[in-house]
Amino acid sequence: MRDDRMLLFVDYLEKPLQYRYLVRAVSRGTFTLPPLAAEGMYAPDTGAVTAAGTVEIR
């Protein structure tokens, strides 16, 4: 995990993977969640991208 991104590597997926992580909010406001991008390490033409989102910290 980095300040501006998270990198996750897996060897092989036989079934869908769900990955969760906790974050700590340090500022109030509405923030953009960037899209998630995934691709095969040796097959970069195989992959997917999600839509961007938003999160509001009160």
C-alpha cells in the first residue's frame, strides 16, 4: 500500500477474488475514488476497468 495507490498481485484465480482494506479518514469533504484497473501480467490485453466513484467524509 502506498500513499496514492494500492498494488495487489495474485498468482492464479480459480474463482473471483474479493479484497477489502481499511482506511483512516483525516480530512472532511467529498473525494473522487479513482477507477480500479486490472490486467494480466503476461497478457496485458486481458483486463478490466471499473467506473470512478465518490466518497463523502463528514
